[in-house]
Amino acid sequence: MKKKILAFLLCTAMTATMLSACGNNDQGASGSTDQIQESSPESVPESTPETTPEPSEQEPAQSEELPEAKYYYSFDQADGAAGITTTRKGTGEVIEPAGKEVAFIPGVKGEAAYIDGTYGLRLDDVNGVGDTYSLSFWMYANRNANYMPTTQFGPDVHGDATGGQHYLNITWADWSGSSEFPCIWSYDQNAEGSPWPQWYPETADTHLNQWINITLVVDPSKKSEDGQFINPDLYVNGECVSDAKPVNIISGTMTPSDNFDFLLGVNYWDAMLKGAFDELYIFDTVLTPGQVKTLYEAGDPTVAYNPPERVVEVSVDENALETIGNTDLNAGWWSDWTSAYEIPNGVTRVFKLNNFSSGLELFHNYVMVFTNEASEAHKDPNTASDSHKEWAAVRADAFGWTPDGDIDAGAFTWTWGNWESWKSVSMVDADVTIEVKREDNILNITAHNVDYNNLDNMMTAKVETAMTADDPCYMLFTCEGSYVELMSVEDGVDIKADPDAKETLGTTTFGLGWWSEFTNGVELKEGESKTVKLKNYSSGVENWHNYVIVFANTQTTSDKVPSADNYEGYAEYAVVRADAYGWGDASYAGTFENGWDDWNAWKDAMRDVDVTLVLTRNGSEIVIDTTFVDRKGNEMTGKATITSTLTADAPCYFFFTGEQAFIELMSVE
């Protein structure tokens, strides 16, 4: 049972130039391009855009009267929120209702719809209008990340209805080597070659912390030179930015459909936007430059961005083993402690936590403390006995100390690239999995801090202590400015490579990059069944960090990347992931039947699981019956039925790859 307690937290401000200096002891951020970049409105003058568009060589367009819009959203509170659903990413790559009321703040014209970064908006009443259309909206972004969407729409964004994704996205992207906006990419998974055209502006600009007007004008008669793509016109603040460098998009992204999605600030996969939207129009006509100018001039980009007071929702889980801190998020330092749990030499322990933080300071989170003796919950461990010793303390923010002083910064790695976002966004509500393995005097720590957006903010530490191999070691948690629930303590997965494995992929530390290692291809003849047994080890963090099976028309070998560059005529019929998801050629379709409802339980099982797959081929259909048996003996089953361009007389081979996992192929019979 969960009860919600609200703790109020005022937004904090930090300028963009300060962000690079955030961290501990001036440590540099080793972040990936997928990390959120966030700054405060004060970092950019409210009335001045970051860059001024280059003047057009043509005569300035004159304002013209607008045609009637097919869809129009003022986002004024007086007009109501009918047809607008607050929406967030759920587990298993789905979009689900967020269960929140639409929030309104002052906009460029009247009011705007505000989203706080934990949910987006779905415009339920919007459907496609065909390939001739114009889309215009105002937006304010308080943060960005690689592929973070502003709007994404299409007749089958996720591919559930047609077996192939079909959409257009206006987003940030790092395709040129720097984060830029607006970037445009569209995708038709069912088309030959699965075209995925991408476009980014010639001048790099994130357009953060300013009101910006985006207008996309699509005329299907304007084609690329090869005739494959449509060349729309893209306008930023009333000025065309696509004259010198044409935008390419696929057709059909505005095709009417019973499965049509129109999403703002959220999609099925990426980080969610924090900011606001205003004055959204969809026309089923091609706007003129003058009409685009009219849309821009109707808004006031100097209006102050005034987000509401932030609310941190603390969900108390009554199934927690222990809790420390308090739901008001004002716990003082060294004021509360969990019980101490033994970590014998050579053993891995796994601790699962819920971490709720004030977000005001980097150190307002959980802290791991390693000592030489057991101690009781809520009692100062330093008073346990006269012989008490503290081996080390490690904070969530990649900082720690031993009795000899601060732990060297080189002992830590982390995957987030922006400390302000990590502090004030990710750790405010994080599901934490910590693996601690003791090797004599060394503590090897891996902490997966998974935020509301299912982004894994991972920290590792290799801490050298003064204890010997014979000394006892216990671990407890304390915290500051936070509320922490200890959910479980389990033995970890200690991977021991099986010498009887026929082939292996990756390493025992899960260093397997996508499409980087492969097993040898095995033929699957018409009417034949093959039984495959393998062992799968993973971190249990992401659904896709497991094995993947590929069906192709060519027998491949493990020493070459499967591609047409290495194998003449190579093509894939289908690619099927362990997590009941796949893609394939122009005729691909997949149906999946899962014997589990709890995806978190499935991900945990995949950390150490024996897998048996029975592959059966009949004509264009391949059936994959799968049985998973985890380290505790629990069994789950799944079934995938795949169709493609495969015919009964065509060759078919399968091989395995994966991502961030260790995979042992034991037998194929």
C-alpha cells in the first residue's frame, strides 16, 4: 500500500555558465549525450533570443490573414483542457496517463500549458490531415537532452497497429557534434530500407530559456531530387531556416489513423521536456511566408516564464524493510541510520532503495557507510561499542571519505553529464539498485539511480580501505535532506563463465555494445524446429540490456559484422529482443504473448537466467517459444510470432547479439 505525502520545494536557479562547474571537488562530468541539460530562466534575458537569425536576402514577408485551422489549442485556462491528457512514459516502452491536471502559466498569448518534466501532453482529439499541412506552436524549454521531443506525431508512433513505426519528431539532437534545436527526423519502419531522414540547422543553438515559435509547412509537391522525400519549409520565429539546407521528411506522418498520436514534450523512449506550450495550430493547407509571420507576430516572446512552485511527491511504501529521514525532506546530517548488513569477503550484496530528495544540495541523498561491526536501526553506529571503526563512507553524488581523508576522485565514474539536473531532477525521486562486492580490502560499488524517466544515472566506485581480508565488514545507510526507503537486501549475481559454453558475447561486467558481437549463424530450414539454450546475465536496469536474436537470409560468422558490406546480398527478415519487441523488413509483423505482468520482476529475473528458445519455421512465419528460469527457480514463458518477406523456399539463418549483457550460448539442437 502506498500513501502520498506532499513536500513543497521551491525551484532553485543556476545559470548555464555555472553548470559546468557543478560537482564534487571540481570533478569533471563524464556524461553521455542522452543526459538532461537544464538551466534557469535567469541564464538568458527573457526578452532576447540566444541568437538573431541571419537577415533574409529576399524582401521581408508581409503579414497575411490566416486560413481556418483544422485544430487549434490556445492553452488558455478559460478554454479548458478538453481533449488534453497529461501523459508520461511507463515501463515497457508505453505511454500512459499521468493522472495530473493540466497546469497553466502566462504564455505568449493568454496562458500556456506547463509541464514539469515528469509528464507530457497528448492531444487526444487531433488526427492526421494528410500530406498537405502546416503545424505551428510556441514553446519554452527549461532543459534539453539528446532526442528530447517537443512534438512527435504520426499514424503509428510506436508501431503497435502496423508492426512498423511511422512518425515525425521535432527535437534536440547532437548529429552535428553539438546540441541543436530544432532538429527534425521522421521514420517509416515499413518502407523499403526503413528511411530515417534527419535534419539539423546550419547554426548551432539550443534555444533554451526563451519563447520560440516553430512552424513547419509541408507541401507534398516539393520533393527531394531523388523523389523519395518531401522538402517542407521550417520557420523559427517567422524566419525560414531551411532555404540553404533543405529538410527531408517521409510522407504519411500526418495520415489519418485510429492509432494516431500527437504528443507534446514526451514520446515512448526519451527524456521528457520541462517547459511550456502555447498557441498550437494545425492547418490542412500550405501557409504562405506572410501567414507564418502573422502567427509569429500574434505572440509576445518577451513574456516572463513563471513556472509554478514545484511539488515533490513522496510515496510512502509500507512494504519497505526500513526507512530513514523524513517525508518533509529536512533530515539533518548523521541523524538517522538503517541496520548494518554484513558483507563477507568475496560476496556481492544488492540493496534496493527508494530515494526522495529535496534537490537543494548534491549531498541531500542516501549515503553508504562501511563499518567493522553490526549496529541497530535508528541508533548512532558510532556508539555500538568501544571497538567501532568506520572503513569508508560513500555518498550518492560520487564523493566519499575514509579515516585517512577524502577518497580520490579517480575512484569514481558516473554517467550523468549535468550535476544540476542530477541533483534537482533525477534524484528527487529515484529507484536505486546498489551492488557492493568486497574483495579483501577493496569495495566495488555500482549504483544504478533510475529516475522518473527510466534514465539510469549510474555511479561506480572502487574504494580502497584499511581493512584486511580477515576483518569484518558491515554496510548501513544514512541520509541528509532526504527520505530513504530500504526495500530489499539480497545476495548479488556473481558471474562465473561456463567453460562448456559454445560461444559467448560480452563480458562479465556487461561491456557489450550494441551490434558489436555476434554468434555464428545457424540455418533454420523450412518446417524445422531448433532448440537453443543460453545463459543471460544483465544489470536488470533496462528491458533491452539482454540477448537479441536476428533472422537473416545469409549465413554469417562471428568474426564479421552482419551487413551488406561484409556479405553480398545480406538482409534481415526480423530482429527480436528478449523483451518482446522487434522490427524487420518491409513485410515484418510481430505478435507477442508474455507470461508476466510485472516488468520489474522480469528485468530482475534477466540478471541471471537460463533461457530455452524453441524456434519453428513454417513458410513466412517464425514462432519463438521461450522459457526463462531465473536464479531462484522461478519460471516465465513468452511467445513471439513473426512474419516477414521470408518464403518457404528462401534461405533463413539465425544468430544472437545483445547489449550491456553477458550471454553464453550453451547448445543448439
